[in-house]
Amino acid sequence: MEDLERTLRVNSLAVPAIAFSTGILLNLSVNCGVVAGFLFIVAAVCIYLTIIHNSKDAVTAYRFRMTHYVWVFVCFAGAGIIISDLHAPDDPEFKESGTPLFMTGIIRDISETTTGDSFVLDVKKITDSVDIEREYRNLTLSIKVSNSDCGADIGDIVIISGIPLRIQDNPNSFISGYGRYMASRGIYYRCNITSDNIKVAGHEETLSGLSRRICHRIEQVIEETSLSKHTQNFLITVLLGDRSYLDSSLREVFSNAGVAHLLALSGMHMGIIGGIILFLLYPFNFAGRYKLRILIAALLLWGYSFITGMAPSTVRACVMISFAAIAMTLERKRFVFNSLFGASMIILMMSPYSLLDIGFQLSFICVASLASFARHISFLDQRRHPYLHKFYGLLTATVVATFGSWVISAYYFNTFPLAFLPANIIAIPFLPIYISIALLYILMSILGFDIEFLRYALDHGLSVLQRFLSWISTGNTMEINVGYNAVVLWFLGLLLLGLFLNVKRWKPLLYCSLSALTVCCLVINADAGIIRNGSFILADTYHEISAVVKRGVKEENIKFERGVISHLLINDVSIISIDCPIDFLDKKYSRDCDYLIIAGGYKGNIKELSRYFNYKRIVIHPTVRKSRELKYLSDAQCDGISCHSLRLHKSLRHLK
């Protein structure tokens, strides 16, 4: 008990942060509401008054010292419930009438792509076709402007005409989780419009708008350099956190190699930028102003975080760096966990739904794992082996961070990169060198000097890294299905192991920890729930006849030729597509098939098909006119033929 008391006293923000997070999760799970939050606070006050009333002397007060954490926990849990409820996103049910709605709101964020602009709209009110107006407090929509510029900017008040559609996973893909990801951001609906459906009605100056304009200006500076487009997009991603520029193939290579964290702004990026800033401010040390140097560096990092959009991971890093800077300035001892808990509370107070964000979760878990376990596996003396110590530190940091966070990554992405260790050993030291060279090159380009050597190093350095990651990740990505129970068991085991190593060397803690970690690994079945290779989807796309085939962790899109009869064989499953009249049947086409796809080019009937083909199931493509499709369905039902309409029944999945 004394060890736990000492730990809680040193990390005074641990109980409030855990309680605040518990309150948020409780409200998200059962929707307690503001009233329940106030009841929690009232209960906390009652517990506190009871403790004070019973603590009539010093001895009794000392005995009740640990019970104070009870009312603190209940109080902050109530605060978490209240804050979460106030920030809870609206989730209205829009009627599927097909009539456009008029939505008035403020643009929060914009992404420019080759297929048109996308932006996030904070909706204030919606007017329907009969002029019924409804106001909303926290309704956010994802808007896609097809093949054009939206003509608006962040902070603009716009009126949009469109039909909101609930965000769901892509039915033409085996990859799932997009709907859950958007819901974690508080976005439940999307809307596809054209530039004619948007009207700018005013402008409201916001900090996010100012941040985005500065970011856009820096992106333009990078795009004006002589670097290859591939390198420019990579620099915009790693320096500014705008992944809309990133090529999908590069993103896939980094993900398969287990170094996708290098593409998302995190504490590591803040450390790199902070190191560069401290290097540039080194002359302050000659004047004896090393404390001022640290404070200036912390302020500049806050400015960098503001420009890049204040992502939870960068805010967490800035808060921890600020705490460390203040402690160094005041010459006080620094406590990593206290800084981590304080950073998490600040983030969750501003945005409670960040608790569901994978970036926030991974950032918190990785730092907590490093603080809990890294020093316990460090055996080298830094003074005797300084360079070997740095290499070993990189190795242990990679292993520990992966050890702590792999289960959450597998839970969201259902994959585990087996080559993560060698990939990180190469990629992590590469990034600070690459960013330093990039910043030097960009600065010299602004001054009018295009240094060819630096440009060559940036272009070819990225190309070499991509080839290395592609080579090392080929065939080294394992699919794995991790359930919620496994996640809970793993983090329970980590918590108990952390308590054993850092609080009390009590063996039952170690035994319980190892038991929880072992059970977690046993309940994970690498094959359970995993869609096997060779499974495919007959997509419900209108402009093409296609099948999406699963090849390991990738998907292959195979298109049927239009206007002809085409045949496809997928792992002994035969598919024939008919998109033309059947005047005669060439001998090269097989008569037997599992699926027979009827497209718009075929004008015959079901019985005519039976004379030419032996099929198990007919699939009607959306290019078939609706009237003809209904006739096909009716005839198939009368004749007892299995028939699937891609328009009515959506995509067809064939699982092995």
C-alpha cells in the first residue's frame, strides 16, 4: 500500500486522468447524460464530506488518506460524463425521400484531390423541401465535391443542397472499419455534390482557418521547388501531416512494413523538429541562457503543432515537452507519467471523442510502454559505450513500442507486419536526416538557390527507402483477427506488469500479468474471422463490370471487357459476363459456369440463356434497365433460378 501511495503521490494526475477517461467511456457506452454527471459530482461531494466528518483527529485522518482518491475519481468521472455529453455529435435520422436538403454550416477543413475537393462541414441548420428548419449543435458532415473545386475556404459559411447518406464500409471491398473510424470522429453522414450545389453566404474567421491557410502557403512553397512530385507529396505528409497528398502505393508500402507511424505526425516528428530547433538555438548556451533556449523551443513547437492542425499526438507531445521545459526551468524533477496524464486530460477536455481516435490511443500507449518497460531492458552503460547505447536504445524503443501497441493496431487493421523490427531500424534513423536535409533545401530554395546535390539526395533517398521497405515487407505481413476481449486482456496484462516493475515487486502481480498476456495470445486465432485468399466480390459499380479478388492483404480489381462475352476463372470458380446479343456462341467460351453476369448489352431473356449456358446463379448488373431487370427477376422466380441483382441486393460476396 505504501508503494502505491507513493506512486500516486508522485503521479498526482493519474487518478483524475483515468477517472475522466472512464466518465467519457461510460457516457459513450450508455449515454448517461449531463444529469448523471452532476449526480456523480454530488456523490463525490458527499463522500468528501463524510471523510472530513469522520476524520476528527490526526490518526483517523491518516487512516482515511487513501479514501480521498475515491471522491476524486467519482468527481472527475462525473466531469468526463458532462464534457462528453456536451460534445456528443448529433445523429439525426434523415428520411430517404430522394429530395435534396438545404444545409447551412461552416467549413472546418478542406482536402484538395485530383477527383475534387473534400471538406468537413459543421452544420448549423437544415431546411427541407417544405421549409421546415431544424437547428443542430454538433452535426458534422463529410462533403465530396465531384471533379471540381468547391470555390470555398475554411471558415466560409456555405449553403449546400444535397442528400445526406449514412457512412458505411465500402460494400465492394473486404477492408472494413471506415464507418467506425468516421464515427470515432463524430461524423456519421456524407454528401456528394457538385460545385453548382454550394453557395458561399459569408465568412467566419477561425483559428483552424488561420492554421489551414498557413499550412496551404507552406505546401505551395514545397510544390514550387524542383523536387519530384513524389518527393513533394511525401514531404507535405511528414512535415505538415496532410496525407491527402500521399500516393496510395507509398502508403501501402509503409503500412505493410510496419512503419506507417512515420507518415502520421507524432511525438517522434515533434522530437525531430524540436532537435533541429534546439540546434539552431544553441548560441543561447554561450550567453548562459540555456533555460530561455528550452522555453523558446517549446513555444516554437506549439506553433508548429498549430500550423499542422493540432492533432492529438502533437498536442500530447507539446504538453509533455512544455511540462519538461517548465520543470527544467524551475529545476524540478520531471515525471513522465504525470506529463502524459496531464496531456491526455487537456486533449480530452478539448475533444472527448479523441479517446476513440487511433492516433491518440497509439500515441498514449507507445509513450506509456516506453516509460514503463524501456529502462528495465537497458543493460548498456551510456558512458562506456555511447554509440552502441544509442543503437541499442533505438532497438529497444522499437521493440517496446511495438510490444505495447501491436494489439491495438491489429484490432483496427487486422494485420501484423512481421518485418517491423528491421524496417524500423532503417527507417527511423533515416527520417531525421531526411527531414533536416529537406528543411535545408526548402530554405535555400526560398532564398533562390536550387542545390542539385540536396535535390538528388531527397529524390533518390526516398526512392531507395521505398524499394527497401517494399522488398522487406513482401510476404511478411500476417493477417490476424483480434477481438475486443483480447485487447482488454492484453492491456490488463501490461498494466499489471507495469505495476510489478515500477511500483511493487509483488510476485502475484507478475503471475497475473503473465496469465493475462498468455490468455490473450491463446484467444487470438490467426485464421478466425479472416477472409481467405481467392474470395471475391462481384461489385455493384455502374460504369464497369468488375470483381474484387482478395490476394493476401491486398485486393485485386479485375474488369470484364465491355460489349462482348468474357470469361473469368477465380480459384476454380467460373464467371461469365454477357454484355452483347447472343447471335452465336464461339467455341472458345465454356458453357459451364458458377456465375452468369447479365449486363446492359444483352437484350434477350432468361430462357434464351438456358439454351447456351449451364449456370448455378444469375447476377444482374446495374447497367440493365430497371424494367428489364424486374422482368428477369420475375422469370427467374417462376423458373426456380437463383438470381442476384447488384442494384437491389448490392454486391455479391463469394467467400472460400
